Amino acid sequence: LFLDEVTSMTLGLQAKLLRFLQERKVRRVGSLTEISVDIKLISSVNQDPHTAIEDNHLRSDLFYRLAVVFIRIPPLRDRLEDLPLLIRHFLRQNNPVLGTKVSGISENVKEMFEHYHWPGNVRELAHIIEGGLNLMDQETIIRTRHLPAHMGMLRDRAQDTGPQHTDGPIPNRHPAVQGSSPPPPPVFPMSAQTRENEISMIREALGHTRGKPSAAARRLGISPQLLNYKLNKYGIDRHAFT
């Protein structure tokens, strides 16, 4: 039995759950007969359980009863290396239901996903993939135009073209006529500048910490997992700074 977000239960209901976990018996409403139940229980909370206990959202006795084996799953923003695996999973899950045959995402969407902070965690990614599939017909690649409105600021950095797997600026299909205003200047490549800034900051942090990843991650204000992901992504060898 999986209980999701236990902290959303009232304290009174948590007390009943604790009693059930101790006795492994339930009684239906209006019945006088107790039924023995043999289950394995998995539960989750969406915040630090010790903070939830301090805020009176979680009973301490219930937490220690549930947390026989305690696993902390980092938020998606701290394990971006899982993005390809999760995207493939949600595509396999939704393609048969929606009748689509989408095989992946464009390079621009990939870039946007890697720079997004994912406030809604994995569930937000699942909804974005499902929402994108609902906007597609015979296409096989999710592009920036298929993304939801709340990602508009990122989406506006790139536009889609043709059947290629990468996005790019939409070409001007109207030839210039004499007397018309000059074409607008090219858009500043923000994603490229962001990449260079990240590389520079990571190198500086590694230099100050002599290549120690944990110390560099603390200096950057990110998790060690996310730093390791970015080291692999940008091909930075931390040993070169020792």
C-alpha cells in the first residue's frame, strides 16, 4: 500500500494510521469484526519530515514507525541526469493512450529542460510531456511550441523549424522590398551565454576548493549530484584543479 504525502492527513487520521500499523487490524464502519491485514507499506512526504514534525504537520511517533527504511529522493533539479530516462518513460506511458508515436524531444527543448528549475518536480515533467503529446498530430518530436504557457520565457528563446530534431529561428519567408525597414538585429544567444557563465563559475569554484566537488558545490549553492552532472555535461575534469 502506497500512502502519498502523509503530511496532508490530519493528526487525528495519522493517529488511526499509527494504531493500524501497530495492530495490523481494521474494522469496517458499522462492523464489530476486526480484519487482520498483511501488507507492506510505502509512504512519502513532500517536505523534510523533521520540519513537518516541528510545524505540527506530522506526528513524530508515526514518522519513526514509518521510517524503518528511509530514502531521500533529491528533487528533479538536483538530478537532471535522470531527465532522458524519465522522458522516455513518460513517452512510453502516454503514446499508446493518446495514439501518438513521439520518440523524443528537440535539442532546444532539451536545453530548456536542463536550465529549468522544476518547481513541480517529476510530476511537472510528466504533465508537460502529456500536454505536449495532446498538441501533436503526426509529429514525432516535441518542440518548443508544444510546451505550456508557464515555460513561455524559456520558449521565446527559440523557435521551431521543419522536420529536423533541432529547433531554430523561423526563416523570413517574405523577401525584402525596396523602402522597407531593415531586418531586426539577431537575438542575443542567451542559452550560449548562460552555458559560458556556468562553466566559468564552476571552474572558479573548483579553483578555490582545489578540485573538491563537495566544497565546490557548497560554494555554488547546488547539490553535489547537480555539480557532478554539470561536470560531465561540460567535460570539466575536477582533477585538473587539485
